[in-house]
Amino acid sequence: MMRRDLPKRTGTFKFKDFLQLINSVNPKKALFLLGMLLSLVTSGASLVVPQLTKKLVDTSGLSKIDSKMLVVLILAFVIQLGFGTIGGYILRYVGESSVKTLLEKLWAHLLRLPVDYFDDHKSGESSSRLVNDTSVIKDLITAQFPNFITGAIQLIGSMVILFFMDWKMASLMFGVVPIIVLILLPIGKIMSRLGRKLQAANFKPQQLISMPMPAKNFPKFV
């Protein structure tokens, strides 16, 4: 009997369990906080640079440039570029090291499983989940979570600056936000279902290659 391609969820997602999973790999918390701090500084610098550029253009003419303002602007550019690069490298390092530890623990756990487990579960499915799920966790640590925090700060900062510059435009943008959220929520659910289908499909080629069968049977699994 053929197994269903898309496994059903056996439970609901619990953020507490996810945090326990992350803590089980002993992530480098100090480096992660440092990377987040540098990313936050980069976000702040990205908000300051446009304002400094505006002041430099408004106060300087073609024949006279405010040297102090120019130095501050260059310094803000350097901070944004330098801190952003260093912060991104640190976060990637933390993510890679955490995933390495997680892979080692999962691999050791698989080796200790009884033979009955491999009779009931396809090897391609286990290896696919081992690789893909850990990649998702790495992407969450190194990209998604930092981007969410820095993006939220940039959004709030931009709205505050815009409110002081033109409160009518800011009010209009605030009114559009709920509409955007209502549009993105169903799209997020669709992407989640597609992601699970893709994950379930990834183990088919691995399982196919590992099964000893004549080449003429290959099209049946495609």
C-alpha cells in the first residue's frame, strides 16, 4: 500500500517547544546578541542617512559644501556598511554552528533508532527532513528573525519621521497597513501548504535512487 505523500500534522506548533529545540543545541547567545545589536545599529543608520543627505542638500550650494555635514554623512555610510557586514557574518556563523550541532544530534538519534522505524519510514523521507528542516531553522536564525526585528524598527522609524514631515501622508499609510495584512495572511497560508508539499516531494528522488529496481520502472515514480 502506498503511503500518503503529504503527512498530516500530528499537533499544533508551540513556540515554547521551538525555543527548547534551539536551546538544546547550545547556540552562541552572546554572538547572536552582538550580531543583532550590529544589525539594529545598521537599521538606525539607514534611517539617519536620508535625513543627513537632505540637510546636506538644503544647506549646501554648488560652490560651498558643509564639510562637517559631509563627514557625518560619510561616517553614517561607513557605519551602515561596516556594521551591517559584520553583523550579517556573525549571525550566519551562529546559524551555521547551531545547525551543525543539531545535525550531529539528529544523526546520532537516527543511528540509535530500532530497525522497525526504518521499516515503517522511507529513508528518503528521513534524510530529506533531516536536511530541509535544519536548513529552515538556519534560515530562521540567520535571516528571517533578524530581518523581522530590523524591518520592524525601520518601519516604525520611517513612520515616525514621515509623521513629523507630513502627518496626512502618515495617516494614509497607517490606514493601508490593515489591508496589506489581510492580503498577506491567506498568501502566507498558501505558501505554508506549498512548502509542506515540496518537503514531502523532495524525498521521492532519494528513495527512488536507493531502491533496487529495473530502469523501466522509473517513470512510475515520477
